[in-house]
Amino acid sequence: MKTTVGTVIKEVSDRTGVKETIAKDVVDSFLEVIVTNLENNKKVGLVGFGVFEPKTRKAHKRENHMGTGKSIFVHKKVRVIFSPASAVLNRLNDEKGN
């Protein structure tokens, strides 16, 4: 099961005691700051949590995988790579008994 933004908002509200509308504004703003920085090709490092980093794959030609033998053009793509902090990895591995 996945956690949704709505679930995160509810949990932030419960943990902090603020109204859900305020928690929603905070969570939405937080996510917007991350996305805006990634759009501007900036890494976003959250100490103790991890680093989000935009990686661009250049446009290129490749052979059509359908076996036609024709070349196709693949447009530039930006992916986001997340590297968790060691504290997060340690916590995940400790809680799962690895």
C-alpha cells in the first residue's frame, strides 16, 4: 500500500496539532520548493533524509525496438534520482531486522 499526499497531510496535522488546512499548505509548499529547485537543475539535499538530484538524458537516435530497422529520435528526458541518507537506510534496515 502506498502513502498519499492526503495521508501525509493528515499525519502532519495529527502530529503537530495544526488544522489540516494549514498542514496542507505546508506540505504543498514544501513539495513545490523541491520541484521548483529540480526544475532549475538544482540538487535538493535534506540533511538526515537524502538528496533529490535531476539527471538529464540527452536526446539521441536509436534503432526502433519493434524490429523495423528504422532509427527513431528519442527526446531529452529529465529523471529525478533520490539518494537516501545513511540515517534513513540504517533505520530501514534496523526496523526490518536485516
